[in-house]
Amino acid sequence: MYRLIATDIDDTLLAPDGSFPEVNRRALALLHRQGVAVVLSSGRATVSMRPFARQIGPADDTEYLISFNGARVSTVQSDTVLFEHLISREAVEIVMDYARLEDLLVHGYRDEAFLTEQDHPRSARYARDTGMECLPTPDMVADLPRGTPKLLIIGDPRELPHHRDELMKRAGGLFEGVFSKPEYLEIMAPGVSKGAALGELARHLEIPLEETIALGDSLNDLEMIATAGVGIAVANAREELKGVADLVLDQTAAQGAVAEVARRFWGITA
């Protein structure tokens, strides 16, 4: 019997327009009611994930959030942080030195806000889409003295792979990068991934990985899909993810991919 379901949010749980399909919401609510651990897993900041978790049912601490691409694992109701892995100040400095040289837009994270050194329309749109506060700063490094769960570089999908390669040459083992969307390059501490976070949480809950299911759509879901007992790609997933998944669904996120999983593995019709 599967005791935990971990699902990506954007383009897996949510439709492309950002709406939460009712069939997916009901499926997770019914699974939660049956005692299945429901885990939302995203590159998003924790604060940006909570509203979706709280739509699943009466929020409690048997719902979990894997946020910042696995840098933080927390409970929904009390916001108890179970695990956290920050990028060091030194790593932030390396990334920001390169970003300033190349005029790249970078977001860093502190509390329930994100910081940026640039006044850019994309930051305003990101703030609107995520519900987070945007804090302008003249010096990201100075304003993140403890480091940050992740750095987000937003740019041209045609150019970001080159920038990732250049940053990895400078990393010195202090950070690594992954694409959550073609225009989003996520920088995290070494070893951080949704898959590693799923493993930490499963051990904490004393749930064997063989009894977990994970589903996603993008490259930052690869490790999670590979780690779970059953790794699932939604119908609209990237081909690279479909290639490593145990199962590729018939449904897209908008059509009710999560509900399809609930029906196939738990016999639940949402």
C-alpha cells in the first residue's frame, strides 16, 4: 500500500494558467482523509505553496511542503521546518559577481520575501504570480548574510544553458544548478534536490521509499521521480522526464493528472 504522495505544483497539480483543477484538489483531499501523507513539492518558496496546501482540506501537520527545490521541508499548519539546506554566503557572492558581469536578473530569498538588485518587470510579475513581496536591495550578498535556500536566475532560455555551464565552472563545489523552466535556472546547495528531500522526509515519517509515489513534469523533478517507489510523469511532462519515469499518465495537469494517480493506485474517484 502506498502511504505518501509527492506532487510537483506548476504544470503538474496546477493547470498552465495557474488554476487549481477541482478534480485534482478533491483527489488530494480524499487521499489526505484516508491517512495518506500529502506532500507538495516545488521550486517555489514555502510561502507561495501554503495557499494550495490549505485548499486540500483542514490544514494540519500531516501535510508537508518540499520547497525551494528541496532546500526546505516543513509542515503546513505550524510551518515547522524539519530540514533546511542553505546556499552559503560565499556561494551567493560567486553567483552575484557573475550575474552583475553578465547583467542577469537574480532573486534571493529571505523570510517570506524575495530580494533583487534589479528593477525589472519580470520581478514584478514574479511577485504577482507567487504572492510574495519584492524587496529591492543594492547588495544581495550583504542582505543575505546567512545565505539563502536558493537563488533564481531568470533569463533567455537560449542563453541560460551557457550561463549555467559558466557558473558550474566557478562553483567549486559550493552550489549546483537545475532548470525548473527553460527560463528559470535554480541554484541550490550541493546535494539539494526534490529527490533528496523526499528521502529525508520518508525517513522522518518512517515510510519506506517503496511505499511512496511522486509525480512531476520538469527537469527539477528528475531526482524525485527516480527516488520514489513509483515515479510518474504527467502527460505534458518534458520528454527527458518521461524517459526515466515508471509511468507516463494519460492526463495533463489541466485534465486531472493527480486524480488519475489517485484512481490508479488508491481506487479513488474524485
